[in-house]
Amino acid sequence: MANKLSLGRSVAVTIAVVMLCVTVQASVGLITAIYSIGDGRAINYAGSLRMRSYQLVFVATTTPTKLPFKLDQFELVLHALEGNLAEQGLSPDELEQRFRLVENRWDSMRGLIEKGDINRYVNEVQPFVEEIDAFVRELENFSRQKLLMLLICQIAAMVLIGGLTLLAFIYIRRQVIQPLAQLEDNAELMASGDFNVINPASRFRELSTLGDSMASASHQLNTLYQRLANRVEAQDIALRQAHLNLTFLYDTSFTLHAQPQKTELIEIGLDAFKQHIGATSVGLWLGDEQRIKWRVGSAVDANYEVKLPEQHGVQGSLLVSHEGKVDKELLHSFALLISQTLRIQQDANQHEQMGLMEERAIIARELHDSLGQLLAYMKIQISLLKRANRSGQKAAIDDATAALQDSTDAAYKQLRELLSTFRLKLVATDLRQALNSMIEQLQPRTKTKLKLDYRLPKIVLEASRQVHLLQLLQEAVVNAIKHAEADNITIRGVAKGASWRVSVCDDGKGMDIPKDVSGHFGLGIMRERASKMGAELSLELNEGGGVCVIVRLNDSEDNLHD
């Protein structure tokens, strides 16, 4: 930096040199012009001397009285010419010598004319004029030399100024314009994000300082840019990893929760987690005994342990053996997922147990309500049969035997209906699906066309009430198949006002609607089932012939759920 030049000082020096050349050129011209001012006057004076030399001959011969005056005038012109030469100061020796010859010759010529020797004067005039002509030629020579010198100086000055201008232009182009252009290119590169710029070389301190500052700024920006790029790349990697983790957790959650009752899915999930994080082994222990229940991978001591979040009594820890670093958020999220899966399994097991208990209760209730009554009736008939047998009453024995046969047939029929209804319950929990399933099971047994006209909103009945309703409807359909001799039987569900209405209508031969159902065992059981489920049972004649068994349910009852 110490050897660098100042741009401002260099420009000032260049301008000063050019101004100096211009000044020298102007000075030479001015001096030449100053010293050339008297050249024309001197030539005029010299020419006047020639004329006055001949004039003196005329005056001397014609008007001698004017001769002194003319001589004085000649002297004045000669002295004026001498003064003019003296003013120039740079007259050459040849010119001075020529003037001295003219001056000396005039002294002799003056003496001749003053003596009155006109003839001799006339004879000497021509040589005197030739001396004056020689002086004039020398004077013109001198003037021409000065003009030639001025021309040479002007041309030299112009060449010098042109050369200096060209050199200055080349110098400025190399040392100023090109570095500035390089700095401009560097600025554009930096603006476009390319910070690998080349600092241009320059002999000037200002441009070097600017280039060094720009290079330093470029280096700092490049460092900052690389740091930001690395940070963005790290964030991008983290986001991609987070996306992979979320995708893994979602897929694993979907797999584990699809069939939560399958405990082997937990081992599959642990193996997927092991492969996802690249662990050596993954284990899971449950309860307070710290006994590992599931393990995938080689048995290596775990270096990561995450306790499962306690949910409804689920306790345990997730054990991971990994040689590197594992995302703790992922560990906690997977532990939470496992805990939720275990809780769902626990709830599913409890729900299944409750379902089994409820199903057993329903079976027990149905056996008690249907077969239990028949068995009690059969027990009474057996007692009557024993009494009639002891008394030997044949008619009473036959009546009791017939009653037992009817009761046995009814019990068998009730058992078949119960089994059929429980099968329907196991295949479908939705009422529409259950009715479709019932029709599919009954249709192969009859030529009568069974139809379903279901226009109810989706409802789900409690298990016990749905069993009662299905048994009731199945019994109505079976009775219509056996006794109505119908071509079509339609199960129709409609919403009417604030109640739900489910009916079984046939287009058969019809029947008399009894006012009292106490004498009709089947109708009595159907009405009893309807009352147990909080519904009303009624019989109506079908408009197109046949009978309709109608069950009405209030939609505000607790036995209906959307």
C-alpha cells in the first residue's frame, strides 16, 4: 500500500503536464508573435529607404532648399529601423552586419550629397540600394525563420500533447477503467449470489482500497452465505427427517390401531421402529417386574430407556440399543403410540369381555323367557300325566301327552328361532344389515318373495333390544311364510312423526284380528317381547290383502342411538 499512487494526485499531475505543454505552446507562439510585430514595419522602413535614396537625387537637382529636410527624414527612418532592430533583441548577426553596412554606406552617401557631388551620389545610389535590398532580404529571412520556428514549436507541442493524451488514455484505461469495470463485474456477481470474486490489480491507492474492501465484504458475505446455506440444509434435513418420522408414526399407528386385539402387531411395530432408526435392538417391558415382554434384534444392553405414559394403568418402558444418537422426540412419540395401543388393546379386551357377558345375559334371559315358560308348562303337564296315570284316566293321559308333544314342538321351534337370531346378532350390529342378513337366511327356505323397504335413519339398538326386535320380526316373517300363503312379504321401516315404525306385511289370505291375544301363544310372546324393548305391537289388515305386524318405537327413547 505504501507504493501505491494517489488517483487524485495522478490526475492532477496529468492535467498539470498537459496544461504546461499548452502553456509552453502558447508562450512560444506569443513570444514569436511579439518579436514578429516589428518585422513588417522594418521591411516598410527598408523599402522607404530605397525610395528616399532616389528621392534625394530628384530633390538635389530640382529643389535644393528642401534637401536638408529630406536628409533629416532619411535619418529619422534609418534611426527608426535601428530602433526596431534593437527592440527585437534576438536579431541574428548577419542582420546586424547588413544594417551596419547600410548605415556606413549612408554616412558616405550623405557626405556626397551634402558636398554637392550629385554625379558621384547618383553613381553610388545603385550600390546603396542593393545594400538596402540585401538588408531587406536578410530581414525577410529572419522573419521567415521565426515563423518556421513557431510552426515547428506548434507541431511539436501538438505532437507532445497528443502523445501525452494517448498515454494518459492508455494509462487511465489500464489502471482506472479496467479495474473499475472489474469492480462493477464483481458487484454484479455478488448481487447474483456468487461471492468468489477476483480483486483487480491497480497502482492507485483508492481503487486498491475499494477492491480490498469489496473482497473483504465478499469473503464475509460468502462465509455468511455458506453458514446460512448449511443452516438451511440442516433445517431441510431435519424437516425431511421429521416428515419421515411423522409418516412412520402415522403408518405404524394405522397398522397397530387397525386390529388392536392382535398383540403380535406390537412386535411388528417394534421391528419397524428398529429398522426406521437403525437400532441394534428394541424391547418393551410391562408392569412393575421390569420383565421384557417383546424384543426385536440382538439382545444388547439398552442405552436408551423411555417410560411409557401411564394411561388407565398401562405401565412399562421402551428399551432401545443404538450405537449413535436417537431423536428423543421420536422415542417419546413412539412410546406414547405404544402406550395408546396397549390401552386400546386393554379396552378392546374389556369390551370383548363385556360383550361376552352381555351376550350370556341375553341368552340366559331369552332361555328364561321362552324355553323356561315352556319347560314350566311341560312340568305341569308331566304332573298331570302322572296323576292321570295313577288314576287310570286314559283321556287325561292322552290330553297330557298331546300337550307335552305340543310343548316339545314349541320348545324346539323357540330354540331354532333363538339360534337363528343369535347368528344374526353375530353377523351384524346395524339394524339394516341385520334385517338383510335375516332375509338372506330365510329366503332359501320359501318361495315367497321377501323384500326390505328400509327408510329409517341409521340407528343402532342396544344389544338386548335388537335381539328382541329381530326375534319378533323373524317370528312374524316365519308365521307369514307358514300360514299366510302369500306371494310377497315386505319388511318396512319408516319414520312417522316422532316415532319409528317397523312392520312385516304380507299379501296372503289374511286372518281375523283377535281382540284378546291370551289364547294365542305366539302373539302373546311377540307382544311380550315388544313390551320388553319399550315398543308397542299391533296387528292391522293390509290394504292389498293380508296382515301387517307393526312395531312402534319412540325415537326419544334411550334404546335408539344415531
